[in-house]
Amino acid sequence: MFKQIAVAAALVIASSSALAQTTKFYAGLEATSSKLDDAGREGGFGGFVGYKFSETVAVEAGYTRLAKGTIDFDGDDIDVNVDQTQLSVIGTLPLSSGFNLYGRLGYNDIKVKAKFQGVSASDSLDDGVVYGVGLGYAFSPTVTGRLEVTKPVSELTKVAAGVAFHF
């Protein structure tokens, strides 16, 4: 009986170690709140994919709808979308009990798209450096929750709560 329990325990440990080694790719979703200086807050959503080179270094690409709304211009409504795409390097500092602290440094592009009476126009609001910090928690070897604050541009702050699935 003891041998069977020992073999079962060894298989569980070996399979969890193998699973931890195969979780280099990850993808996730996030809910965001963005604040533009001298303006209100807007809710948004996004998605991201990444690759972990090690426990402490990863590269990540993402898309976020920062804002979607309607602006009243002289009695006419203009539909506006503000979107962000980014490519970042993530540096992670593992802490105890499944927590980690991470920093982001990368490139991002913010586009504004407007539609008025069937006519659409778009323009890049800004492209350049994005940076931020976050706190992650590993619920399991394959699921991580995270809370992050980033600065896509100097006058914009984005707060995101998300979940990443490692595979």
C-alpha cells in the first residue's frame, strides 16, 4: 500500500513539474479604466498574448479598447473609439505565496477613430513608450490574476484587472 501511495505522489509531483515547464505561452483578458488628465474616466476591455523566456522575463503583445463613446458637437453626435496596441517586455519579481510584482516597458500606439454621418476618420493620438507596474497572483500553475497601472501617454493613466491562462 505504501509503495502505491509513493508512486502516485511521485507521478503527481512529476506531472506538475512538467506542466510548470510547458507554460511558456500565455493569453488573457482584462477590464480597464482609463483616465485622461482634465477629463473623466472611461471603461474598456482588452486582450493580450505573451511568451515567458524565464520565470522573470517575458514579452507581451496586447490590444485594449480604452474608450468608446459619443461626443456632442454642435448638436450632432460623433461616435469615437480610442484603441491601444502595445508590445512590451515584462520583468517579474516572484514574491511568496504565489504573488509576484512585475514591471512593463515597451512601445504602444493609440488610435482615435471617429464616425460622423457615415464618414469615418482615424488618426494616431500618440505612439511611443508605455510603462507600468503590476501585481500578479497565481491561482494555479495555469491561471494567474493580475492588477496593473500603466502610462500609455503622459496625460493618460490606465488601470487594468485581468486574468492570464498559461499553456
